[in-house]
Amino acid sequence: MTELLKVIDLKKQYENDEIVTKVLHGVSFNIDEGEFVAIMGPSGSGKSTLMHIMGFLDKLTTGKYIFKGVDTSNLSDDQMAEYRNFDIGFVFQSFNLLPRTSVFDNVKLPLSYAQNPGDITAKVKQAIAAVGLNHRINNLSNQLSGGEKQRVAIARALVNDPALIFADEPTGNLDSKTGGQVMRILQTLNKRGKTIILVTHEKYTAEHAHRIIKIKDGLVEEDLQVANHIEIKDGDELIK
């Protein structure tokens, strides 16, 4: 498999009024194209900070972050924005949809940053079809259920055909059945070749991935393959 990203002795600290808070203490691992990896850890472990750095939402303090063969450790803000807009898709727990805006327009939003987006309508419709929401394409976001909103968020993450999709606690605001539907969509996308990084504090949710990287106190505690990962199929539920 082709390596997609690598973090090498990655450290992150925040400084405020001469108070230094160290969050990541030297994290190292690599992820290949097409993997489905869960980054798992309790609140305060550093997993969200790690995701923000890998997703170009924050900068590392020291170490290296190699993405698609390029050392991205010292990018400018504009360069980070370019990676974030065209190579990364995000799915957040809180959906982050535009209120009182149609499903189509919510999914279209990332394409507004592209210089040559091509056939926008076709790309948006393809992304919406991938999450099974053709029948909701003209509905406003505030007319959708929680599960439908999360599926719109996944479609929005897909529309630019990114190299990597981050799913940050994607089932956290959903009931077990709806959460199962969302996990099934993520697994289906992975089977189609998408690289997925799932960020979660829940062991059961993490076990839907093929590999789990456990973060504790800013360090990699364990990096293991899931021998028998949980497969969500039509009609199954995600039991928390």
C-alpha cells in the first residue's frame, strides 16, 4: 500500500501568559492510503489536537508531519488552507451545517473554494447519492433528522474527492440505530478506497475500524490491527 501520511516525534504545546501546556509529547506513526483507522483516547488524551494538526487546522510545535510525501511541518496559513480545502474532508459530531439552507447548497459549499471545480451540479449530486439522500436534495437542513444531517456532512466531506476523511465522534449525537447507519456509510466509503480516520473515545465505535491507535497522555499507548472488526450491515444497529 502507498503511504498517505506520517507523523514523526510530533509534539504540541500551548503557551499562555508564560504558562506552557504540553499536549502531545512525541507521537509517531504512519497511515497508508485506503486504511480505516480509529484514533481512540479519553478526554484530554490529545487525540483531538492530533486530528487538528493532521487536518491542517493547527500547527505542530516540533517534529514532522509528512503528507502525500511532502513535509508539511512549516506551512504558511495559506498553504495549510489549500491542503484543508482540497485534500481533507471533515465530519464533526455537531454536523456544522448552514441553517435554513438546502442539502444541495450545504454540500456544494467546499466547491466554492476551488479554482476549477468542473461540473458542480454533477459533483454535488454524486456526493448526495453516495449517502442515500437524493430524496432530500432540496430540503433545508433544519428539516432533517440528526442522522440525515450527519449524512449531509459526510456528503459535504466527499464532494471535493479528498485524499482523507476525518470523522470526529460522528455518532456522538445520534441514537444507536442512526449511528449504525452512519458507520455503515463510512465503512462503505472505505471499501470504495477512501482513507478514513475515525476519532472517538468509545472502544465499541473504534472497533468498526480495521486499526486502532490508542492515545493516552499525549503519547501512542498502543497501535494494533483489529482482528475481527465490527461490520455494520443494512438493518444493524450501533449499540453503545
